[in-house]
Amino acid sequence: MTTKKIVAVVVGLATASMMFAAVAVPAPAQAQTSAELQTQIQALLAQIAALQAQMSGGVSTPASMMFTSNLTIGSSGAEVTALQNFLIGKGHVIPAGATGYFGAQTKAALAAYQAANGIAPAVGYFGPMTRANVNAATPAVPGTPGTPATPAVPGNLEGDAGSVEEYELVSGINNEKVGEDEEDQEVIGVNITADEGSDLEFTAVKLVFDEGTAASDFDEYAAEVAIFLDGEEVARVDADGFTDDNSWTRTLSLDSGAIVRAGETGELTVAVSGISNLDTNDATDTWTVDIRQVRFRDGAGDSTSEDPTLATRTFSFESFATAANSELKIRANDDLINNDRVIDVHATNDTDNVALASFTLEAEGDSDLEIKKFHASTTVTSASNVDDLINSITLWIDGEEIATGEAVQDTDGVSVGADEGWLFDDISYTIAAGEKVEAEIRADFNSVADALDEGDTITVAITEAETDQASLFKVADESGENLLDADITGSVTGGAHTVRDAGISVELVGTPTAVKSFEADAAGEVDQGTYTIAFDVTAFGSDVYVDLDTVATATPNAGTDGSSWATTTESTATSTTVIAQSIAPSTSDSTNDTAYGYFVEEDSTRRFTVSVVLKPTDDSLAGVRLSGVKWGTVSTSDNTAATSADQNYTFNLDAFKTGLLNLSVI
């Protein structure tokens, strides 16, 4: 009697699930054993699952959809339905079918799929590793075995072929402390710049953790490892995935949408969360982290894996009490201020409020930070003393003047010299916990009529040399305790800014070009490459002449890999020969141009194009860069002005370079 009731229930479930479908169930024999009955029930359940899968194919969410979420017990929705269809299509039985609810049956089927595909640990959790595996697959749509689903289209990427132009470590993330039970402490960061060819979607990052002073396994220090792109989480894994069996190495698959747009820079950071019960013997132990490999996809759909060849970063694990100490982080901010540039000073009047260094101050941790004393240094060239150039120096935060600097007898032992320290005292400026403010060091410049000489330079720095001096640099937490030197991190160094009453500024126009103007032929002629760079010259303080010899500072690339460029001196690569070079303005000025220089009127702008033709003496990868623009206030035939010697403008010219051409001799 009991046996008949069980079979009747199973038949009822099958009929309800299949709606119009029927299942033929043989009547159980009176002598049927319990084992035989269980076998029959399992067969019926499998038949139900198969029929449900057939019905769901074509009306449910396709199994080939792109998965973007982590799924586990209790999850529900379209992605769960699609995952269930995928697993059923792969032969992993889910007796209840594609219900859209992630339960114990789905977990068991997923664990079986993970084990079959080498995904560890095979515990039935649908996270980044399994998601990447399923997204990369081309599964059959349930109900049509053997028919591959259409692969997912890459993310919204514009452009064609693309690559990473530069990887650069974030300077302010180093020697960090991961506290007991602390979440997402950044331990390494890298700025990733995509070239102009395409957006790039980053799909995986390989991390390697190495013991420094650590004597225990990584998961006895860390609970989780996460990756962020521009502050958005794109991956998270348990730290126990990094074991001594894999040399503390693991590749993390990133969530879809981890995109750096063409020509832009994204900040990718790796964060570590500490365990809640750090062993006292493990406190202060150090590890290093290395971003060993990244994988990305461009607009053409091509995937690239490469080692960014970055230095490692060291970090330590600390007890709760130690890690609770706050940290002041100093980071360079505005490149337009920090890069080398010309400062326009006046012949007879002072020039006030000129920004020399730009940086941010961040109060990291749970405590507000009060800046009591601040210390910066200045270095001048050509002049004997800093006060030959400036008569006042000030600290500004968020657009407000905070304090005026006082010259101090710092590490050089001189009260006012060519290398001078400045103390900003009695500040009492508070930065709220977790907040970041923008700061500048500004100065008031003397006139040329004073001791200032045109061509002198000045540089501002806030480095370890400045923050190390406890009497000159004091920051306190909410308890009134001064931060230790180790808790004041980062640095900023402004450019070597040149002061002039008269001069020029130069701006790049468009993108420099490189084209092969002649192909090597059987007659023995070699390749020729023609390179052009367009730029605007603006004069200030005086009319100026751009020297016709400017083109002499447009120099070929001296390396074979595109990395070695001449800088400020005339140089010709040994594997190429310059066979033609010229400079020409976009408009003529027959009244003022001379045989030796092109005229640029004060407070006006004139456009020029430099053209260089190269041919190789050996197979070469070559380009051209502009490393200087010669100018003077008077144009003469011997390149020496009567009242002002010719100058060579060399600022902000890093981007004034063409692409590279493969030049062949055959």
C-alpha cells in the first residue's frame, strides 16, 4: 500500500510538470523490492527533468547569456534559470528542473560541473572563476543537444586593435598595514593607460604573494583578496585560494565591464582584508605582492595576456590596536602645475600666488587628523639663494591660504640658501577621517629688476626628507597623539620651473604622423619614412623669433624597441640617416620673417610643422620626437641674438613624438 502511494505521488508530479506530456508508469508488482522501487523513482525524476529542460529551451533565458553575478544558495532570477539550463544541457541532473531558484540540487549539479572542469574548490558556489569558465564556453541550448549557442558579444568596446600604452605603479600605495579584521586595505595599485586605438576590457589578473618575514600560511593572515578598477569592485576571492601548493599564486577573473577607455588611464588596485583573529606571533609579519600578469580584450575582440613588469609592493599584517593608527597620505595631484614649465614673471613688478606644487592630503583610517606643522623644501639653480627668486611662500588647502612659510635651518644647515626648508607653523587644520583635500605650495616672485635672473629655476619637494623631521612636520589623531613617521606616507616633487619675463609656450597640435614615403625596391633603394609634428608657439613678454634650426632638435629614435629617445641634444640614430628636414609656419609673414627666424608677435600664437625624412642604414624601428624649440628675442645669422642669447624650450614635450616605422634596407 505504501509503495503504491509513493508511485502515485511521483506520477502526479510528473503530470503537473509536463502539463500536456504524459509519462507511462508501469504498475508496481506486489513482490517489488525497496531497491527496485528507488531505482524506478530515480528514473522517473530524471525523465521529469529532461522533459522540463525541453520545455524551457526556447522560452527561458538562454543558457548562453553572459553571467555577471555571483550565485549561491538562496539566489533567484533569470541568471539562476540560465545557469540551471546550462548545467542540465551539460548532463548534470537537477531533478526539479530550471526553476530559477538556487537550491541544494543546483548546488550539487554545479559542484559536479566544477569537479569535471578542474575548477577548485568544487563546492557549488558560482563565483568569478566559474563564471569566467561558463561565459567562455559555447554550451548547447537545452532541448537541441549538439547545437552550439551564439557566443556572447564582447562588452561595449569602441575601436579596433588596441594595447596598453603604459603601466605605472601608484606611488602612494606602499608599505601598507593590513589590520586585524580590517576590510579592503589597498596593498598595490597600478595606473593603466590604454592607447588611442581601442577601449580595453580587463578580464583577469594574476597575483603572486611572497613571504617576507611571514612564517604562516597566507590564509592565517588574510581573509579575502579583492580587485578594484577606479574604485569599483571587479573581483573578490577567499584568501585560502592562495596556498603553498600554488606558490601563493592565483589568477582572478574580473567581472564584465572592467573597461579602460581609449586614451584614458584607469587605476587598478589590489586590496587585502585581514582575518579577525590574527595570531600575536604573526603580527608585524610582511608579505610582498606582485601583479604578474593581466589579460584584456580590445575592440576587435582579440585577447592579450602580458606581464606588466612592475616592481613588487611590501605590506604587513598588524594587530587591531596597531592598525587603528591613522595615516596621512601625500600624493601628487595636478600635472599642469607639477610638470616643468615656464613661469611668466615681470620686469619691474612682483608676480604673486604662483602654484609650484600640487598634491592631495588624505586622512586614512577612523580618526580625524589635525595638521599642526607642515614642511616643504625649495631648490633653485643659477641663483645663489632661494630668496633671489621668491619673497614669500604659502600653503593652500582647498583654495584657502592656510599658512606662510618661514625659512628654517634644515638638513643643509643653511638658513637661506640654494636649498631651503620652509616651516608652516601653528596650522591647526583638520582633515576628517576618510576625507581627501587638495593642497598647493604657492610663491610670490620677485621682479627681474630685483635679484631674479631670467632662466633661473625653482623646484618644490615634500618627500621623506621633509616628513622625517618631527620638529617640522606634526600631524595628530583625535586622541592628540602625533602620528609616527611611518604613518606619514607618499611624496610630491614639483618640476624645475624656469622664470622668464619674455619667452614662449608650446602646445602640440593634433597627432604626430609617421608614413612610409618610399618602399625598398630591387634596384637597391631602401625604405624612407616621413615624420611630421605640428605645434603652436605663443610669445609672452616680447616679440620672439623661432629659429630655423629648431628642426635640429627633432631627433630619430635611437633604439630598436621604441624605448630609447634622445632628449635635448641633437642626435641621429646609428641605424638611420636624416636625408631631409624642415620647419615651416602655417601662414607667411613676409614683413617680419627673416632668413634666420620666424616672427611671433607678443601675446600671439603661430603654428609650425616640423618634417623629417629618415632612411635606414640597417633594418630599423624608428620614429622622431621634438626635444626642443629654439627661440630668441632677436634673429641673427649666427644664432646668437644681439640682446638675448638663443634659448631652447624643452618643457612638456613628452608627447611631441611620432609613431614608429619598420624601415628596411631590402
